[in-house]
Amino acid sequence: MDHRETCGYLEQDKHYNMAELRMLTTALGFPYGCLDNCVPPEFLHEERISSQALRQLLDKGYFTTVLQFSYNMKSDLYNSKVITKCLDLLERGIFSFADIHEAKTAFTAYENLDQRGIRAEPHTLLKAIKMCGFAVSPQKLSNCLKKNRLNFVEKGRLQFYEFLDLLTLCEPRRFFSIKEERVGSTDKTRRGIYKLDDMRTFMVTPDEKIACYLDQRFQQIDSWQLPEDTMELSKLQRLNSTQPTGVLNGTRPQPLRCKSKASLMDLPEESWTLLTPVPHVSCHCYTPKKVEPILDETDIQRTQNNIEDLLYNMETLGEKSRWELNWKLDYYLPGYRESAFTKQKPTVTQVPKCITKKRNAVDVFQRLSSPRRRFPSPCHAMSCDAYKLGISSGTVGKTSQR
């Protein structure tokens, strides 16, 4: 926030001129002068509009055409709340136009893409607060989120007007200048030992130093401050130390206490009862309502068709995969399948030979035990014939002819 002096605050309390109104809309991301035509002339007095009149125009919807999902994809209600919160901060002198512009830039940088706000996480919020030029104790931030988490519009998210409320608890970073303490060269302890510098401070980042300093200050000062309700209760106890007697103890006065404790008083009886009209069975005027079936014939037929399609796809999955593989091979490697088929040698299946053991019949033993007269074999006689062999003489041949 180095431009707080140059980009100042309101010139007149609770009154805005057109230049300041343009600066506010520009700081929130709207086009320059987009709200000029939406302000009626009767609300302007000496070229200025009061804060009350500006709030009335927001409530009546004079700026709906400009704010309704136009430039930042937010509704008119959301943008109206943002402008109202900015008016409060400007009138109280907490923020300037430059501060609002930097807060809007930091919020847009860390907002999620779903446009539902920034995450309510201390780590994310500390980075966004640092981008705005502020600093806050991490423990104080965690306690604030824990107390206000039920009041968030979106669960676990912070909107921009809620983020501005959170920035009011922070302090400008330029106010913090943490210096490391150095030990003198001759400083000693009470036992006469020379002191050494604490080098742990040189191993942390400046952000961690500021966070550690703010946590220590929060534990010592801020965490011991009493809430407003507790302070008001203590004032009442000093003014009136007792309150009327209770129901269970009618003789002894009781001191003032918080009203969070459950009461034991009897509740008043209710004068009405809840009855559910039930039609009588014997009444002929009652006609039961026809209950329509959950599923009709169209749904059943559609389910049956889906089942048949699924079964068909399961049965033809192998054939489809094979066809697709062959098509890809033919498209990317033409001729590959034919060459692979020709190179493939047919495998010859050899039939295993069955070895049968020779059986010896009974007649074999009889023939071998009693040999018979053996006649010459006709094949042997034909092979040993001299006439056929061509070695016989003529006389021998003639005598043989005779």
C-alpha cells in the first residue's frame, strides 16, 4: 500500500462525487464510468451523491443491468454487498481506493476457478493478505476463521466482502521492521562465558520472522483481551450482584451468569395437537389413488435391448479385434501378412510308432519240436535253372527237350 497518500480517501464525509464513484468502480474491476448513467439526476446535489442515497439506489436495483453477471460473473446481490462494504470502509477511513484495488487483485488471484470464493485456509489467506500488503498473526487468523466459519455464505469459502472484513484485523507490513539482535564481542554470562549469536534467526525467511513476532504478541496481549459480552456481563455483576431466585432454589439468590446453560424450568403445555387425517375404510366416498408403476414397458424394453447389445458385443469382441488388427497391418504394413504366411513352414506331425511285442503261438513250438521234411523252394529252383541262366549245352538241351 505505497500509494495511500496519492490515492487518498473521501474529500467530503459520506458524500461521493462522480470522480470518486468512478475510482470505486474501477478499483472493483468494472469499466470506468459504468455507473454514471445509472444515477438519476435528482439524487445529485452539487455534483455529489450522499452515501445514504447511493445505498437506496443499490437496494432498489438501479444498478442491476450493470452488476448482474456483466463483468465479473457475479450476481447483482453479490456486487451490491461488495459495494456496500467498500462504502463502509471508505467512510470510516480504514481503506483507500488503492487499498480496495489491491485487495480485489489479491482476491481474484487466489479465488478458485469455480467463482465460489477463496478457500478459507490459513495458508492461502496468508498469501493473499501478504499480496495486499498486510500482515496478521497465523494464530489470530485461525481463531477468527474458527469463530466465523458458520457465518460464511459458502461453506469453506470466503467471499470478497468477507475478505474485506478479514483485512480489517490485519496491519500494514511496512510497520514491521524486525532486526536481529547481535551479541557484543566482549559480552559474557554471569559465569564468565562469552556469549554467542543466535544463528537460528538467519535461517528463516522475513515472513516467518513477522509471523513468529505476531504470534508472540498475540499470545501475550491479544489473546488475553476479554470479549465484549464478558465485559458487559462483568459490568452488570458490579451493578447488581444477584438476580431473582430460581425455580429449584427459592430461598437463595443466584449471581448473574451467562445464558448458555440449559434451563430446568417447565415448558408451557401446548394447546394444539398435530393430527394426520386418515380416511375410514367403510366410507364409500374414499377412492384410493392409482399408483403408477415405477417402470413401464418402454423402460423394460430399453433395458432388454441394452442387455442384448452387451451380449452381442461380448461375443463378437474377439472377431472385431482380429479384424481391426488385420486392417491395421494391411494399412500400415501392406503385404506383411502374405509374406509372413509364405515364410511359415508347415509343421509335419509325426505319428508315434506303436511297438507291439511279438507273440509266440502254440503251433510254433510244435513245429520246432518235430521237424518235417523240407521241400526245395520253387523260387530257389527257378533261380538255379541252368537253361534259364544260359549256361547249358545243346546236347543237354536236346536231351532235356526229349
